[in-house]
Amino acid sequence: MENWRNLYKHKIMGADEALKIVKSGDRVVIGHACGEPQTLVEAMVKRAPELHDVEIVHMVAMGKAKYAQPGMEASFRHNALFVGASTRKAVEEKRADYTPCFFSEVPRLFRDKLLPVDVALLQITPPDQDGYCSYGLSVDYTQPAAESAATVICQINSNLPCTGGAKIHLDNINYIVEQTEPLIELKPPQIGEIERKIGEHVASLIPDGATLQLGIGAIPDAVLLFLGDKKNLGIHSEMFSDGVVFLAESGVITNQKKNINTGKFIATFLMGTQKLYDFVNNNHAVEMRSVDYVNDPYIVGQHDNMISINSAIQVDLMGQVNAEMIGTKQFSGIGGQVDFVRGASRSLGGKSIIALPATAANGKISRIAAELDCGAAVSTSRNDVHYVVTEYGVAELRGKSLRERARALIAIAHPDFRAALSEKAGI
């Protein structure tokens, strides 16, 4: 025990000193989402005048992403594995790049050195008595990046919740920066009448004893509002947020019917408010695993009645899903949608659900479209889709011909667009 304590003292340094390890031409992977080590990122950005061609790799950036702002191009080049609000403009203006990849396969990019990691910047908890630290809110690709990196720099933040599952030992850390600061929080979204109707339709497809995968946003949160009368639900999800806490505390979510990891909430990252962070802190029922385990369709499919709930930007009349682009503009990314859609397909009694409002642009555009926008990617193929849900109902596509699919999808489109969609479909 004393060995790691002595080692710990020798690894401590200030953020500015630690970030001097980053040199021009390096690839730097930053801990994910609300787990971002803000102090380390700030110290790296301060060095912009003396750096060039540093590649910054991550998925959703919940911090300020100053490295992606105009004027930083010579110093930093952001490579987004998922495009978030703070990096979207940089990608659109070609000052940053987007690399398509299923979330479950991101760890292989690092481990197989398709994207060799020079420096990993992490946020972790203080060590336990054996020298192990929790990754807190972000294990996903963060753990594989740390295990693959030439240099690991960690910010130890006492505010970070200690979550079960994956840990990192101090022996595997090169430099430590002790800096306690407020955690990044994701405030609950506003849930309107449309989201409530969608949530009610989705909830009608969820049986007692089901295991859930929930995405981010108003629709997944709205689904949770209508699950209060369900029994023995479970969570095996790439992430979960505040809405799960109430159902857990009220006894709706017990995880007792899960075929594997029985009794456990399994996730790969967490996004929410302090309410969520308090719930998961030292909660032995919560286990965080790397994304190549959590999102592996083989693992997902081992749960009976696995329900995958994801959103989309558009669905065409064949059932093709665009969940990531507006026209030719990259709006988000593929994330874990296909991982869980395919996992739910393997599950006994499983259902994959794509949920979206029927219109966009204040009702001017139908999101049930005759064709996807020109230049938009197909995120989830027509072969993979089970259910599509809007505020107007549920369309089940499995086993349906193209003509039958078109009819079912037109029936859940906004009434103002149904005639035009029927004409285009020739039905």
C-alpha cells in the first residue's frame, strides 16, 4: 500500500506542467462527455501558440471545446467520432473532421493502432486504499484509450462519483493533476405534448421484466414518464440519465429479470445532473463497463425482452433511418444506435424502436419522407428496423413488404403530408 502512496506523490504536478508532455503532431484522446477533465483541456488549449497539428479525438464534447473554435486551426485539428453542439460548426466549416464508426468499435481504433493514442486525458476519482481509481462518468472509449496511450494524464476530481465496474490503478498513470471542480451537468430536456404522446406509444410496447436501452433527449425521458405501472424493468444501456433515478427509487427498475448482470445497472457513460451523480456514487448496483462490452450486440442480445429506444432525423418509406445528418451536414453521429438495434434483434422477445416527431421546422417538413435527403447517410438499414413511432402511432415493419411498410409509415406521418406521401409511393 505504501508503495503506491509514495508513487502517487511523485506523479503529482500542476496542470500547466503536466500538459507540457503534449507535443506538435500528437494525437490526444479526451475523456468523454460529462467525464471531460476540464482543467487538463484548458491547460492544453493555453499552449496553442506553441503547438501545431495536434489531433483532438473524442465523441460528444460537453465542455467548451475551445480547440475547435475559429483561429485554432494551426494548433489543433478536432477528429470527431460523434458531432456535438460545441463542435458541429467546426465540422460543418471543414475546420474539423468526422470519422464514422459504430460506438462499440471505437476501442479497436485505439487498440489496433488505426488511431494510435499518444496522450490520454482523463478525469478520475481519488484512489481507494489499494490505489485504484474509478473512471466515474466515462468508461466507454476512455478506458481503452488509457490502456492504449503512450502517456496517461489524469485529473483527480473529488466531486466525481465513484462508480462500480472498471477502475484504473495509479501504476498505469504517468502524471496526476489534483483539481476539484464542478462536474459538467446535462439539464433535463423540456418535454412537450408531442414527446409525451410518443413516450406513451413507446411505453405500450414495453412488457414487464424488459431490459431497456435509452438514448439522450426528450423522447427517452418522456418514455420513462409512462413506465410507472411496469414491474421489474432492467437497464443495460450505453448511458442513462436522471429519469431512471425516480423509477429505480420507486421500485419499477429492479434489474432482477436480467439474464446477465442480474441486479445491476450496466452502462458505459452517464450524463445528467447532481441528482444522477449522487445516485450512482458508491452504488453497488451500478457497474460501468467499456463500450465494446456494453454495446456488443452479442452481449445485448443475451437479455430477453431487450428494448432498444433510439431517435432519428428522418425515416423514409422503405424504413431506412437517417439519425445523423441534415442534408449533407453532419449533425451528430452513428453512436450506438445500430449496436443496440442489432442486439435487440438477437434478443428473445426483443424490440428495436425508432422514435421521432412526425414533423420538423415548425410543421413545415415531414420527417416521414418519401426519400431521405439527398446526400444524407443511412444510419440504420431498412433490414434492421422493427418499429417506428411518432405522436400519431406505431408502425411495425418486420415482415412487411415495401408497399406494406410505406402504408404503415404514412399512417403515422402528420396528416398534412399523408396524401403527398401516398402519391409519391404510388399507393
